[in-house]
Amino acid sequence: MSLYAEISENLQRGKAKAVQQLVQQAIDENCPVKEILEEGLIAGMNIIGEKFKNNQVFVPEVLIAARAMNAGATLLKPLLQDAGVKATGRVCIGTVKGDMHDIGKNLVKMMMEGKGLEVIDLGTDVSPAKYVQTAMEQNCRIICCSALLTTTMGVMQEVVNACKEAGIRDKVAIMIGGAPVTDQFCQQIGADKYTADAASAADAAVQICSQ
Ligand code: B12
């Protein structure tokens, strides 16, 4: 098995320590950093994402795999910066104001990072103004909003409105998700993209960033 396949395999099994050791080995063997990231870590996370989409693995497995991914990515981060490898795009993500649920939001973040996107995590209870301010200051291509309560879904409409008021609506795509959110709701409030799961969210974000 190639070293990259071994990294991917161990990542899928959530073996953080092994992933870290294998990534270090690849670095020591002078493997290109971009290849370690894309053919080892991202490849493994893509497989987990597909399995999660198809209900072949569940939240705990994804969280453990993401932890393994982070263990490897931490070693690569400074090297990627040195090598000038650019992230696929920059997005900010948060759970909307009044809502503390963050498990789904964290999964979306991890899947997006797994696809090579730079993700600014605003945490939970995020006001529309905070999304807009971050998108403007950090030059984000996408604002991602998560909501798990029917009572907080409405904040997503406020985020759309706040972007319009700030004059950034044509520059920033707005993605929304969370268990009570639907495609119909997305269209109703004038957001750009809804997906039902984290892996599809990451695919959609990459597509938006590459447009
Ligand atoms: C865990 C949980 C909690 C935990 C949260 C811990 C945490 N750190 O997140 C705690 C105990 C704190 C909690 C509190 C409350 N909860 Co709660 N909670 C849940 C529970 C059991 C699971 C939610 C979850 O994490 N699901 C798993 C994740 C992976 O799914 P997900 O978030 O939908 O995310 C996926 C997709 O939606 C998508 N996605 C998510 N975000 C985004 C964003 C974008 C941009 C995109 C594209 C996609 C996307 O990708 C994810 C992965 O595929 C649900 C019930 C259930 N079975 O869903 C209730 C539930 C959501 N909670 C509920 C309620 C009522 C509450 C409380 C109000 C309870 C109370 N009376 O105090 C408080 C609210 C606190 C607050 N202000 O937020 C209700 C909501 C009812 C409603 N219709 O609004 C539910 C449905 C339970 C119920 N049946 O009554 N809760």
C-alpha cells in the first residue's frame, strides 16, 4: 500500500496517532506537501463524507475521522503556507443567533476543511452583523449559517437582508442548513444554497468558490 493510501486508510479508521506518524514520515521523505494533503488526508475524508451521505457511517465516526484529519493537517499547515499552496477558497460558518446546536455546524466545517477550504468558525449564537462583518473583513466567498431550531431559522432571512444592506450580496454566497431547513425555505428567503448533509455542503462550497 502506498504511503498516501495508508494515511487515507488510517484517517478513515480515526487513528489520529498513526495518521500523524505517517504524515511526518511523508514529510521526512520529501513528499510534496500538496500531494500529502490531497492524496492522503483529503482523499480519506472524501471517502468518509460519501459514506456519511449514504448512511454507511454516522456522526461519531465522522468526528473521530475529522480529529485524525486535524492531527495530520496540523503538521502540514506551516509547510503549506511556506509552499504557497492556496486554499480553494475562504468561507465563514456559524450557528445563528439564539441557537447553541453546533454538532452539525462542526461537521460541515470539518468536511469543508477536508476539501481544502479555509473555514473561519464563528461558533454559535452568531448575529447577522457578525457574519457580515467577518465576510467583509476576511474577504469570505461564502457565509454558512446553521440552525437547528424552528424558532431561529428566521435569523437566516436577517443574514440575507444584512448582506443586502451592507452592499455585499452580489459578492458573497449564502449557504444554509440544519435539520429544520429545506430547499424551499432557502428559496423563500433568497439564500443561495441548501444541502441536507455536510459532505454535499462541502462539495457545493468548492463549486461556488471555483466559479
Ligand atoms: C444534541 C441536541 C441538543 C444539544 C446540543 C449540543 C450541541 N453542542 O450541539 C443540547 C442538549 C445543548 C440541546 C439544547 C436544546 N435543544 Co436540542 N437537540 C439536539 C438533538 C438531539 C441532536 C441535534 C444534532 O446535533 N443532530 C446531529 C447533526 C449532525 O445534525 P444537523 O445539525 O442537522 O446537521 C447536519 C445537516 O443538517 C447539515 N447541516 C448542519 N448545519 C449546516 C449548515 C449549512 C450551511 C449546511 C449547508 C448544512 C448544514 O449537515 C449536518 C451533517 O450532515 C436534536 C434532536 C435530533 N434528533 O435532531 C435536538 C433538537 C434540535 N433540540 C431541540 C430543542 C427544543 C432544544 C432546546 C430548546 C431544549 C430546551 N428546552 O432547552 C435547547 C436549545 C438551546 C439553544 N438555545 O440552542 C428540538 C428542536 C425543536 C424545534 N422544532 O425547534 C430538537 C429537534 C429535539 C426535539 N425533538 O424536540 N439540544
